[in-house]
Amino acid sequence: MRVVVWAAASGSERDWADMAGLLRRLAEDAAASSAMVFLLSPAEPVLRLSMLYGTSWTVASPWARIHVEEAIPVAEATRERRLVWVADPEALALHYPRLALMVPEHMVAAAPMVAGDAVRGALCLLWPPSHSDDLSAGETGAIEAYCREAGQLLERASRSGHPLVPGERPLAVDSDRPGPPGTAEALAAYDYAVRLPGAMSLDLDGRIAFAGDAAADLLGVPAADLTAGRPWERVPWLGGSAFEERFRAAVIGQRPVRFTAGHTPDARVCFELYPDASGVSVHMAPLPHPPSAARPRHISHVEDTEVRPYHQLMHLAAALTETVRVKDVAETIANQLLPAFGAVGLILMAASEGRLQVVGQRGYTTAFLSIFDGRSLGSDNPPAKALTGHTPLFFSSFAEFKRTYRDAVQYGTRNAWAFLPLVIRGRPVGILVLSFDHTRDFPPAERHLMVSMAGLVAQALDRACLHEAKDNLARTLQTGLLPQRLPAVPGLNAAARYLPAGHGMDIGGDFYDLIRCGTTSATAVIGDVQGHNVRAAAVMGQLRTAVHTHAVAGMGPDDLLARTNQVMCDFDTGLFASCLCVQFDLARRRVLLATAGHLPPLLRRPDGRTEALALPPGPLLGIVPDADYPLVELPLVAGTTLALYTDGLVEAPGIDIDDAVAALARRFARSPDDDVEGLTDRLLGDASCNPRADDIAVLLVRFTG
């Protein structure tokens, strides 16, 4: 046995070797196709992939870190301190979709490694579908013995002061060999290999350990150039995904894979991949030239194999990672699943408050969907039954559908249906319905694939629903805290706009207000609380309340900011905020200004001349308790307009903020001298219709005299 230990791993090399020996013995005694050992991090609730047997880092890298709360058997075994056994492919796809993506149709066992009262890590074993539906008593005993011995070893290592800590990559454990072959035996094996039309040996990472001359001739690359490289890296016409995908399928599935490929229509090669726990043997043979009429038109040709479902899952998983909102999820699955299965209709429903709500569809009318929208989960209809029973329903024809549900309704020419429950760890999320124009048998492999995809959709839909609920709460909170309308102040005309951040962004803490402070004065304020979340919106509400209270009490901008800053420091929210305060003293025809780190206001005079006022800066609110905020006084002339705004209006990647403010001032100066409403719209420019990365608040106030 050979154990490869990366230098980054820490702990006694002897202990690592003992752990590897235990794992190798278990995997071979249980006849498992592959095994993985995860160690629990002492610093965080994360399982780290630490040892591999029968598979490679190339294949297993997505499982390098697993949070103990994830829907994965090793995480469940760790949380619940019990052996987890999954033999049903549909159960694997339904409850553990991420694992089903990696090892479809496999049987999985996971168990915790416990020593004393502490869980030290977890073990995962995989078997191909040929394994029986239950673990044998011998297999169960072997797993329990391994976990007990490994747990004790890990505990001893920890007590000795040399705990086993994995490196960035796990340790690779080779299968044991009875001993090196004798010279005659080795020569016989070599002679056998070179007599074949083409023979090649790959390790579990896909690197070529041996390639005969016949294989090199078929591939069109010298044998010396093949060694230690991967076929898809060293052979130009295998450089696409064809060989690599099938190699992965063979290693993961531990089953032979056969396919054909060729760099010209007349030069086609049959590849047969035979995997085991130590690597993959590749047999190659040239295929006869097809008749001219039957030759493919394309330069390269690859026949379909069993890996297609796996990569459909991969494509869907990759696409769903980019979805943020429910409509994105519905659009993505419609684009991916309808062509993948030849379906003509799709309905996505989300479970909420005991009812199913239609949140996305393709191929139906709104009138038809209204029949099912809002139906109770307790209803006697296929969507509700499939979801509450956590069981997918397949109907090969309308006749079968009608026999099962007498009230079944047929839409157009639809004649086959798949009702796929969306469930996460036993919690109903929704239902996905696919419909077809023709009768369909739904063979077992296709059913397993559909259920696997439904597991991925469930997680994406749940994530999107949570995002929208959080986003709606924050937006409701923020808009409820902003003024519904500005007060009427004699001598002033005012207008305001608030634009939330664009798609996929959280809520911000922008705020503004115009506060009437008596018969001859008013205070305008604008600010921006750090962050884009519910917390920022809540702090914004507290800040606006403090500002309003101090303004009504008659404080000038300098004292108002100083008192508000003290309030924010007392709240100890951990957030800070910028703020600009402008007091209009109409009786004395003057304006008083102070700033707490906010962007400069724009002053437009009656003749159109415009400038950004360079106010002496004060510190942001919420940082220094006893801060001072310098006061600036300017004369107030009839027709003067002040523009207050937040950074979302001017900030953009790659643009200097001073240049952006200057450009905004020029646009303000060139705008027609309309009423403040029209002037506000012109100041916003294209911001109201273009995607925004931040919130925007704008407040314009004009002194009319």
C-alpha cells in the first residue's frame, strides 16, 4: 500500500499511515467502489475531506468542505451520530441532490467517527447499483469497527499534541497489492498489453501511466509524449469534453464505459474504459471505415453514452447557481428541462402557508393555471399529493391520469405528466410539473434523473424565496420609514426621489427628509447608512427619527449632527453613516450647512451657474462620540436651488468620484429651469431606467423668495 501525504497536512506520519491502513482494509472488506474520510474542524462546524480511496481529487474536489448542516449523508451522520444508509436512487436524488449529482444511482453509507463524547469526523462509502438493497451484517460491523478504531486513533493523536489536520488536498490511499509481480509475470502482462490494438493505463487522476506503441499510433502522438499526461491534454482531437467526461463517469460509477471518437470521418476509434480502485485500463481499437454515404459530415464524432444524464445535471446545477429571484429559477429550469426531456409544458409551484402558489410556467395560459393556483396542500390533486407524500408521480397517458384522478383536466394535447416534489430535508418547498404532448414510458433511469434535477430545483427555489422574503421585508421597512410626502413650506419648493438598487442587490440605508421647523425655517437632510441589509434599513429609521427630533427642537445643522452622532454612538450599532444637513432660515434669507462625511451639495444660482459646495468635512456619524461639525453660512437668493443626493447617483466602477460630481454639476447647470419635479428627473438622467448597484436618494429644494 502507498500513502501519499501532502506536506501541508499536519500530524504524525505514522498516524496517517495507520488511518490509511484502516481505510484500505475497510474498503476492500466491504467491496466498496470508493471511500472518503472527513475530519471535523475544531474551529468551525465544517467537515474537511481528508482521505480518498478508489477515487481521485479531480473527481472529489467539490466535497473538500462540507458544513455539518448541509443535506449530505456525512453531514447528517455527524449531526445525528448514526449510520446513514441510502440505497434508493430516488431517495438519494430527493434528499441529497448534491451527492446525486456526483454519484447518480449509487448506494451510500455514512457513519460518524466518535471517541468519548466527541465526533471526530465521518466516513463515506460508495457502492455501484449492483450492491444489494441492504448492508450486510458483516458490512455494518466493519463500518462500526472502523469508526471506533479511527475515532480512538484521532483522539490519541489530539491528546499527544499532534492532532491529524488535513492539508489543502486529501491523502490518496492506493489499493493494496499482494506483492510485486515476478519478472516472467511482468513480461507476460507487458506482452499481453502490446499485442492489443491499443492499450493504455490511467491513474485515478487521469494521468497516463502506460501507453503501448499501438495506442500511440491510434492516437497519433508518440508514446514518450503521452506518459504522465492526460489523454485530453496530450491528444489534440480528444481535447474537448468527450474523453474527460467519460473518464469521470467510469471512475465515479466504477463501471465500464464505451464510446467512439475520431479526428476524421475515416479514422474512428472505439474506446473502452475499465475502472477499479487503482485506476482505469483503456482498450482502443480502430473501427472499419463506414460506406461513403454513411460517413458523418462532421470532422469529429462521439457516440452517446451513459454520461449524458450526469452532465444534464451539471448544466442545470451551474445555471441555477446564477439565479437570485423566483422568476429567474422558473426561467432557468424551463430553458434547461423542456429541451432536455422534450417536454412542452412546465409549472413551478411554491408551498406557502399550507397552499401551493404558481410562481412560474411555460406552455400554459393564465386562465388554466388559475384552477390550481392557491389550492390547499390538503387537496386531493396530484401536485398536493406528490408534495405531501414526498413521492414523485408519473402518468404515461391521460387515460392513466384519469383512472387515478377522476377530476383530472387535460390541457390541449398533453398526454403524459411528471409531478416532482421539491423537498429539502423533509420540508416541502414546492412542486415541479412537466407535461408532454405524447405518451411516455418514463423508464427508471429517466425517473431518477428527473428526481435528481428536482432536488437541485428545490434548493434554488428555497434560496430564491428566502431572498425575496428578506428583500421585501427590508424594502417595506425602508419605504415605510421614508417620508410619504414632503411638507409644504411657504417660500420653498421641494421634490425628492428614491430609487432602490437594481436586480439581485440587498436593500440600502439611504434616507432623506424635509422638516418644517417653524413658520420661517425648514431643515433638509440626506444620508446613507453603511450596508445593504435589513439592519442598515433599521439603523436608517433610528437615525432619521433622531434627526427629525433635533431639527424640530430648533437645532442648527452643526449641533444637530453632533447630537445625532452621539445618539448613534450610544446605540453602538457597529455601523456608520454619512449625513448632510441644510437649514433654510427664510426670515434672514440665509442657508446654514454642515456635513458628516457626505457628498457635497450642488448649488444652482438663478442665472444657472452651478457649483459643488466644498464644505469643511466632519467625521461620519457613529465613529467618534465627541465630534464637531463645522457650520457654513451662505446667502439665500430667490431662485436658488440646492440638490442633495447619495453616492448611488455618482459612483461607478473606474470613475473618479470628483469627476463624477463635476459631471453631475454640469448636467444640473445645463438642465432647463423647470419646476423642481422636472429638474429632479433631469438630474437623475438615465439612472431611473438603467441597472443600479446602489440605492439612490435625491432631494431638491428651491428658494422662491
